[in-house]
Amino acid sequence: MQRRDDLNLKMMSNAVRAWYVYYEESPDQRTSTVLSSAAVDLYRKGHRTAENIAAMLIGTYVGLYSTRVNAPTSRAIH
């Protein structure tokens, strides 16, 4: 029997995978890190299904470019 945490991680992973399918992008580490972090935040805010989290990710991160951080540190903009 799988633990609840394992099932939740699998569900969030499925949501991230749905984002890649929707935007027809190939997975990469940088994008996966951004999307996974966002999926965890959404879960903590009460979103409990892969479909709901995927919809939120798709609406928030519109395409690959939107997952890129312009200035990863405050030092980069000074």
C-alpha cells in the first residue's frame, strides 16, 4: 500500500506532466523545478486533484518562456 505522501507526490507529478503535454514541450530540469514548486504551493493552498493543479499551472505558466526567471537574485539586477 502506498503512503499518502507518495500518492500526493504522484498526483502533483501528473499535474506537471499535464502542463508539458498541453504546451507540447519536452521536460527539462529548470522548468520542472519551477512547475513542481508551484504545484506544491497550489496543493498547500487546497488544490487536491491533478486536474485542478494542472489547470492552475497551465493558466499561470503560459508556455515555456513564462517559467523562466528574469533575475534569479537581487544582485543580478543591481
